Amino acid sequence: MEISTKLVESSSDVNIVSFNGALNARSAEEAKQTFRDLVEQGITQVIVDLQEVPFIDSSGLAALVSGLKTLGGESANLKLAAPQSQARLLFELTMFDRVFEIHDSVENALKSLEG
């Protein structure tokens, strides 16, 4: 899994985290560490771009929940964007679509921060 982070130009405390690859037991710890590192840098809001994530398992889901808690536990602090069909189904079946704010695109997630 590759993880990249990018600060949103219009805000000093919002970051976009892009995952590329399966979010599973192998990559979950790296994802959790990414969230911890961002909080240490003063980031308070994260948009997770899931566009390039073909598969999420229970460990990956736990990593996202851990990120949510690391960022303060509010759904507005960690938004998910552009999940593929398997991930979207996972969120619905586990009812985590009620825990996370899920947007169809990174752009929509960014717009939700403005309003």
C-alpha cells in the first residue's frame, strides 16, 4: 500500500490522505501511524481518498475507526471520499456509513468543510 498526504492549500489544518492498494491487516498499522503523524503536525481534519482502494477488510476498517478517534472522534474530522463498490458495501453492511461522513469525491468532501 502506498499512502500519500497533501495539505489543502486553502487551510493549514486540513489534509488529504490518499491510499493506493488494499487496506487490510498488512497496511492497517501504517494507516494508523499516518493519522497519528498528522495529528502531531497539528492537522485537525482529514479527508481520506479511497478511490484507489479496491479492498478493505476488518483490520482496514479498524484503522479508519482508529483514525477517527485519533482526530477527536467527530465524523466531521475524518471524511471518506470516493470509496469503490466493495468498500461502500462494507460500510453499509457494518453500518459504519452512519459513523463516517462518506462523499462521492474529494471535491464534495472539501465543499462540505466550507459549509
